[in-house]
Amino acid sequence: MKNGPVRSRVPAWRALATAGVLIATTVIPAVTPAAAAPASDVIVLPGATSAEGIATGRGAEFYAGDLFSGDIYRGNYQRGTAELFIDAPAGRMAVGMKFDERTGLLFVAGGFDGTAHVYDGITGADVATIQLATGNTLINDVVVVNGGAWFTDTFQPVLYFVPVSPTGELGPVQVLPVSGPAGAITGQFNLNGIEATPNGKTLILAHTNNAAIYTVDPQTGASAQVAGISVPNADGIVLNGRDLWVVQNFSNQVTRWRLSPDLTSGTLTATITSPLFQVPATGALHGNTLAVVNAKFDTGLPPTADQYEVILVER
């Protein structure tokens, strides 16, 4: 999420999304917007009243959320279609999300009420609602690691860990205070997107207000800035090997960075733009495709656009 006009109690937010067919990648130093894409590069979320998170499922499947209704859509990158999958109870939100390949569970950040929602990603059944925090909180994004799921809180310098057994049983919430530069509350939108190295020993987080990327030790909460990376309006992030994609919502772009082997620095390798981007919030990968969700926060909060969609671009 990122700052902007506010209606009700909702702040302005985030930008990045997930994978599918190809639009256009602009490789640095060139940053000219790509040519218009064919309709097959746009996957409409039919009936959605807002949008924010996205997660790749099994095969060509993906999940995307209706931010302010909490509904979950399930789609197919290859077919270019999506349909309502989970009609969430009234009062829920759906922010960032991740699918756990091992258990088949879908983890969804619940936003301002401090919750996380867990669904069966195969059947759509409601598995659990977990209270992570109360008071001034925004549960914004989530990453799944071996043994559980980490959630960010954009308003507080903490991370929440929900243990998950190999059979999908959920354990008690653990709270990790974040120290060092990533824990600084410097504006309304602080810790946002989150990823993890394959072994789960290092977490990587975007800090919206600082326009920065940090590493965090999941054992101690100690953090360090990844040098050389500046990402205004940073929202969701995607990690694949040493390649990191940062969705920059109100910047209407996604930047790709190559991280050093020790994760202490990063080098810009591409800037991805598209005339179809309209405040992208989160992203996900599918093969050579990056899928990004258009949050359309430029229309207001809650947004007022007539349609919300996933945009597919070359990664």
C-alpha cells in the first residue's frame, strides 16, 4: 500500500501483481512505456469491486483478491480467465496472499482488523481466521516458508509467524519485533511486501515510506538495508533466485533487481512498464510471465473503477 487520498478509514496503498502471457518489458536504461497489449494479456476479475493481492497456485492456476470485500477469485493464466472462488463473509478484506504448495492452503492478509485468513486452496473451504494483532494495525502481506507463514504489519515494526505442520495444522501465533532500519516507523506506510530465501533463513521486505528493501533475520528480527536499491511507492515484491521484482504502485511500474550473493546489495536490471498498468499493487510469477494486479487506487479509496484485472507482462 501507498499514500494517497483516503475515504472512510482506509489509507492509500500498494502496487505489484502476478504472471501469465506477455506484454512488454523495458530494459534499463530504456524506460519507454510498452506498446498496447492484446486483450489476452488482461484477465478480468468479473464482478470485483476492488483488487490488491495475487498468488500463483498449482499449474497455471492463480488466486486474486477483492481488497475491500475479501472475496477470492481463482483463475488460469493460460486460459486467461478468472471466476469467483470464495464469497467471503461480510467485513473481511483480502490484501496480500500466498498459496502453500505443500498443504494446499491459501494464506490471506486481512488488513485493518489485524487478522489472517486461511482457506483450502482446492475446495475454497474456510479453514481459520487468526487474530494477529489489535488496535493500530494493517496486516498487509504474507510469505510461506517451510514450517509456516510470515505476515507484515505496515503500521507496526513487527512480523507475525503462523506455524504450519506438513499436514496443514496451524500453531499459535509468534510475534517478532523488527530492529534496525526496517523497523523504523517513518510514515503511514512502512513494512509492506515480503519474500523469503528458499531455506527460509532470510526474509526480504519492502518499506514503502523509505523506498527501500531490507533483509531481516527471522530468528532475531535484526535488519539491514540492501544497498543500491531505491524503490519509491514500493508495494508487493517477488523473489526468484537472486532476482527481485518490486511493484511500485503509484509509479505504475515494476522494477527488477539482481541481488548480490550475500543479499547486501542490488543492481537494477529492468524496468517493466505497460499502458495497461493502473496503480499495480502486487505480483506473482508463472514461467516467463509476471502477473500484476491493477488496484486502481487513483480512483479513490475504496476505488471506484468499473473493472479490475490482472495484467500479464514478460518478466
